[in-house]
Amino acid sequence: MKSFYLVFTLWMVVALTLAACSSVATQTPPAPALPKTTLTIAGSGGAATVLKYLAGAYGEQHSEMGFEFLSGSSSGGGVKGVLDGTLDLGTMSRPPKDSELASGIEYIAISIDRIVIATSSDLSITNLTSQQVRDIFLGNITNWSAVGGPDVAINVFVRDEEESSTQVLRKELFGDEAFAAGAVVFTSDGDLRAALSDATNTITFLGYSGIRLSDADIRTLAIDGKDPSDLNSDYPYVRPMGVAYLLSNMSRVQPFLDFISSPEAYALLTEKGINPPE
């Protein structure tokens, strides 16, 4: 009888051990806690690049907030998304229009972006005059040898006419004349940076902050001796970057807005060679 009880006891111990192991093996690990608040953001691609960088820094210290960046829809599209409630924040690479402010939009600046003249990395030119830049983009100069470069044709990449960088340079440098024949038009800075990285004998214009934050292999030029990489220079071609929001949504967005307008955020931008707002 004692042997029976001993065998029975051992059998129960083995059965309970196996059951415990099976329970542990099949137990589903707990799902990670989701952020309490997720801000939805879209609009200008250039401004979104800056905001995404700041959001990454903020998220490292504030796990209670997440960020969803949607495909770019231009500054106007960002404003529209905020007004119709599909976006918490609309990124903008221009100041808000009077009509947008009248619609209820609030605006906060996040940085000043320099619109740089850039070339593919195969070229060794470091400086051009503003007149040379104008003549190249308008097709009056078509060979690099005319400005101290190799004896090869100049390839011209430009942004679309609705883009704020194009509008700034139209006002400050190009006027209303058509771009050079054969100029390739891009509708996003990201696509333009990627194409320029693979191109040769090419010149373009684009936002400096996007170059710095993407670490793209792109050569930027000094214009009339003014270097866009010098934060203290009075570089002439700039545009404001900012975000649109609604006061009725402040309970969701205010903690992040407080951060992006703080000395800490400005220091992060300065470290990357990006001017904070004036």
C-alpha cells in the first residue's frame, strides 16, 4: 500500500509540473502599453521633417504621447486637415494667410529654413553669384565651364510652382521667367534629395533643414559669399517653418507645442545647423 501511495504521489507531482510548464509556455506576453495620446500630423513635407525630428526627441522623454505623420499634403492641405478635424497639427513652410487665420487657425513658428542652392556631389564648385544662379536656372548659362566648372552641360532640377521655396526664389531671384528648357520638376523635397544624391552635373534648390536632418550627400553653395551653413550669416533666401492648430484642440496638443517652442527644442535645432524662429 505504501508503494501505491508513493507512486501516486510521484505521478501527481509530475502531472502538476507538466501542467505548470504548459501554462507558462502557452501564456501570451502582455501587449505593450499604447500611448495615451497620438497626434496626427501632415502638411508641408519640409516642415514635417523638422517637426518629426523634434517629435522624436520629445517622445524619448514622454511615452504618454505618440505621433502619426501622414503623407505630405502641402501647407494648405495641412491647414485644411486641421480645420476639418482630420489632423491635430498641420505643418507649414510659409506664414498662414489672412483667410486661414480668419477661419480659426492658430500658428506657432518652429524654425527658419534656408533655401539653398545645391549641386550633386561630383561638382567642386563652392560659390556662385546670385546673377550666375539666376542665369543657370533660367537657361542663360547651360554649361558648367561658364562658372568655373567642367565642360559639361548643366542639369537643372526644380520644385513645383506651388512649393514655398519656389515662391520665395521667384520673388527674390528668378522673377516670373520660365525655368530652363529640360528642367526636371519635383513635387517633394524628399524625392528631390534622393534624385540629387544619384545625379551628376546637376544643380537645384531645396530646404537646408531637410539636408541636415537626412544627412544627404549634397553640396550646398555660398551665394554672393554668404554660406547657408553659417547660422550667423545674413543668408538671403529663407522661409518660416511652423505648425497650425486649433484652440479647441489645445488639451491634446499643448504639451508638445510647449516643447517645440522651448529653449531645449531650439538648442536641438541649432546643434543640427538649423535656425530657430526669430
